[in-house]
Amino acid sequence: MKKFIFVCIFLSSLNNIAQEYNLNDLKGKELHNSIRLNYILIDQPDRTYTYGDGSTYTLDPNMGFWGLNYNIPLNDWLYTGAGFHGAAYGDQGGLFTLGVNLGVNFPIYKNLSFDANVHFGGGGGFRSLVNGGGLLYTNAGLKYDTKDFSFGLQYGKVDFFTGIQGGNNISFFVEIPTTLRTSSYANAQKSFIVNNENKDKFWKKPAVKNVQQVTFDYFFPIGSSRNDGITVFNDATPLTQTLSLLGFEYQRYLTQNTFIYAHVDAMYSGLEAGFMDVFFGIGKNLIETKYVNFFAKLGVGAAGGRIYPENGLTVYPNAGFDVKLTKNFGVSAHGGYHRAIGGIFEAYTAGFSLKYYGLNGGTTEPFTNKKVSIIKTKGIHIGVQNQTYFKVAKTDRNPLDLQLIAIKVLYDINHIFYLSGEASFAYEGESGGYAHGIFGIGIRSNKFINNKFSLFAETSAGVAGGAGVDTGEGILIRPTAGINYHLNSDLSFQISGGQYISAYGNVNSTNLNIGLTYSLSILNAKK
């Protein structure tokens, strides 16, 4: 074992001995992407649940469904992307979905354009309504472009095609353009000198200041907070135990001390797995020193699952402090208040985070315009997968095969080792509402057979639950290994297999994954 660790460290050190290049040699590509926020109002099935004691529960007739979509143009009129949706009105709090988009957009008259897309994904809340969780959302309408943003109105149909939930609807959206400066993945893991002799103006722009962090949160329920009575809602009992959650947050700075952020959590202890929350918000650094920073944030989003039915709309103010350990790494502690708007769930919160600070996509510091001396290219891989899990243990029936759709991101440590993050939602297998979020580390081989193939292996762990999948309180471990087929330096197919094991449940399932990955290089500025 010691020899293996030594070899890994030795190989890693070899990859970090980087030859320095001139920035003029780095050819860039500018992607004009967009972030779309949409809201959909959906009629609910006319359904009343009757329990063994004769008591009943009737569904709210409407559900409000909000979405966050990140779209990437393929040409002047065709785009693709990925989207996440969650319930925020009605009694479907805890209904979340994940999927992929394919759409068209072309001008009609001046700033007015036609926009239509198809969204395929998986997810769910009340399993009796979505069954397997498969979602098809088709829509078409008009979009109006202004200088800084766009907005639109669409007519569409939400169809959980494995169940009975969905229907025709009107939706509206706001779209914000965003620019991403990248290079081919062939340029990854290189160092480039920034000096006054650089003639290429493409990279002579401010970098984007951002923070990425893994969070560990603890909720202390108060007030009238109740569980879901194990889906028999009239048997709900007060929540008094601590809930433990694992999450991820991305922050992007708008000014020197003001940032916007997106945050997602999944519960792994305190209740049967299934609770999630997603927030978007704004934050501000109130006091900043070289090593310590005090901040306050306000997030608005959706939450639910394994608690008494409510609309999902939630507000989450919190505050805390960071301690910067190096230029790129730090730790954080925070506390706050998590409150359902129009619902009964509320909790005081506390937690800590592991943070990574980055400057990406330019050669000058934002807000000060100070030029950096060196930039390093880092490899990023963004993929979509179909995942099959065989004979997954259930708490309420015999084991079933599950189909999941997954969005996966890899971040290269060097040419051999990488970090991974993944979110997956069920769309088939009578388990709508099951989802998992995992992080891991992997190792890959050099390319072989005409530079077309490479091998990889990784191990991941995280949080999973929902829909009666027997994960206990939700901790999972999943080792996998597979092979990549490289169409070119940026696009590859992969197939992998592994084993999915729940630490506190009875799931021990063989796993098969098939996917498509797009790879690119981003600039990581070094002061």
C-alpha cells in the first residue's frame, strides 16, 4: 500500500512540472451562453388519499414549478443545456427534477424572436403521482431581447409520462446572457506567462472572481415543524431531532465584496433520506482582512421531502466568517434561519464549509485591473449519462431496476487524477423522487490505440434517498471503472460499471453508465 501511495505522489509531481508558454500561443473560444429562470403553473390531479383510520388528505389543485436552466448555443438557432426544477407553490414541496434541454431560437421582428424547446429529465415528489419520475416538458413561445437580459412567455405541456401528474400550462421566463472564455482541452494543464509583449487581446479581460465550497449543515427544527408521518400525513409528528445535510455552493462576485450564489443540500441523517433544498441569493462581505472575512447572505428557493406537505418556497438568511488558509483554500463557519414561506417548517442552522477561491477566464484581477503574472489552464469535463442500477432494494416492495439521468462534472488535478461531482435523478423504475448527489476522486490512463481510448477508475461517496429506495439515512459509496472513446480532444463517449452500496440501508446494486462528455480548458489566474 505504501508503495502504491508513493507511486501516485511521484506521478502527480511529474505532471505538475509544467513547461511555461507564451499567452499568444493559446487560442481561445468565447461561448455566449445564457441562464434562464422560468416559472410554470400546473394543474394537479383531483385526488384524495384515504388512510386506514378513515382520515383523508386532498391534493391542492395547483402547483407552481420554478426552474433554472443553463443553455449553450450549438449554432445561430439551435441550443442545448441542462435544467433543474422545483416546486414552490401548492403542496408539492420536495418535488425536484433534473434534465437536459434541446431548443431552437430565431428572430421574427427586430428584438422579438421565436423560442421553443424540449426538456427531458427525471424527478418527483408524491410517488403516487409520478411513478417512475420520467418528465417531458415541451414548450413554445416568444422571447423579447433587451440590452442586458431577455424575457418571454410560452405555452407548454408538463408530462410526468410514467405517472399522472402534469398538464398544459402557461409559463414565463427571464434570461440573462453570460460569456465563458475557454480553450480546447488539448491545452489543459499548461502554464502561460502574462507580460506586456502579449499581442492577443482575447485574454486581456478581467477574470471572474468565484468561490466553490462543500458545505456541512445542521438543522435544529423549531415551532410547528413536523415530519410526513411516513407518507400518512395525518400521522405526522413534531420534529425535534437534528437534521444533517451535505451540500455544494457556487458564488460569483459582482463587485469587490458583493456576490450572487447558488446552493443545494441533501439530508443524510435525522430522517429517512429524501429532504433537499435549493437556493439562489445574494451575499456581501461585511468585514475583510487578509485572512478573515465576515459575511451575510440571503437566499430564496425551495425545500421539502420527508416533512409535512407544503408549497416548498423557502427563505434562508445566514451569516458567518471565513478563514483563508492559502491563496486558494479556506474554511468557513456559519449560522442562520431556514423558514418555509406559507408553510410550517422552520429551523435554526449551523455548519461549516471547505472553500476554494478562483480567478477564471482573464488576465487581470476584477475590480482592481491588476495584471496577474501567470495563468494555468485547468481541464473541465461536463457530461450527461444514462445510469442503470440493477435490483435496487426498496422498503415497500421487491427490488427493482432503476433508470437515472445524471449530470456529471470532472475537474482535473493533473493529467492523471481528477475530482468528480454528480447529480442523478430517477426517471424509470417506479421510484420517481429518488435522487443522489456524490463527490469523488478518479484516476485515468494515457490514451492508446491511435489516441482514441483511455481507461479510468473512480470512487465516490455522497447522499441518496427518496421514493422508498432503501438507503436508510442516505449515505452511499459507489466505486466505478470504465473506458472512454475520444472522438476528438474535446468530445468523448464513455461506458462504465460499478457497485452502489448504501452505508445504512440495504441497497447493494450493480451499476452501468453510458454517457457523452464535453471537455474544455479554463484559465486559472495566479497572482
